[in-house]
Amino acid sequence: MPKIRVTKRFHFEMAHTLYEYDGLCRNIHGHSYNLEVTLLGEPKKQPEHPKDGMVLDFADLKNIVKIQIVNRFDHALMVNELVSGEQIELLQKTTDRLILVGFQPTTENIVAYIAEILQQHLPSDVSLFSIRLYETVTAFAEWFASDNQ
């Protein structure tokens, strides 16, 4: 059976700040993120089954990504946990959607974080092939499973 890649696109709005960065991105700012998730697998070969010929039902992929990523990240503020406790307390007074992470929240690190999360929630008969995360219309970071084995 042939291996097939399937991709679904998602969108979310999220703010972040880069801890002690030497440019404008040290300020809290937001992006309209576009996310492409590509899975690899063999289409089901079950002629009597309604999902015959599918690697994974796009509705199932949508549910996984919406629950694990979009619903958590959309309209949130992602901040490096190195930010002072006093600043974190102030931020918590302005939002209930604060995501503290143990890394600098660059697009490169966020795409790797998304891959880590999604790999834990995919069915065993498909694998995460790649993720592309657009921070702007012209700038994105990519994660490929083959580069991370």
C-alpha cells in the first residue's frame, strides 16, 4: 500500500514577547499564525468501511489540532518562564490565557513545541510528517520528523 501525506491548515491569533531580546520583539506583540500539519500513513483498505481510503479523517485531524493547539493558543500570550515573577503576576491580571513555557517563544521553538504536543495525541497508525508555522505572511518555521529522529 502506498504511503500518503495529508495536510490540514489552521489559524490562530497569539501574542508573545521575547525575553531580553535586543529588538522590537522584546515588546508584547501578536501574530496571525497559520499552521499546516502534515501526517504520513497508509490509506485504510477496508472496502465496507466509510473511512476506506483515508489516512486519517480530516475531521479527526481537525479535532486533535483544535483541542490540543488552537483552543489553547488562540488569543493567548506566550511568555518565557524566565520573566520575573512580578511581571508574570502583572500579566496574569490582564489575561487568563497566559502560557508560560521553558523556552524563548520564537516561531522555531513554537513549531517544535507543537510537534511535541501533537505526537502524543495522534493515532498509532499515522505519524507526524511535518509542521509549518507561519508567523507572518512571508515568514515561517518548519519541523520535519525525519530531521528529529
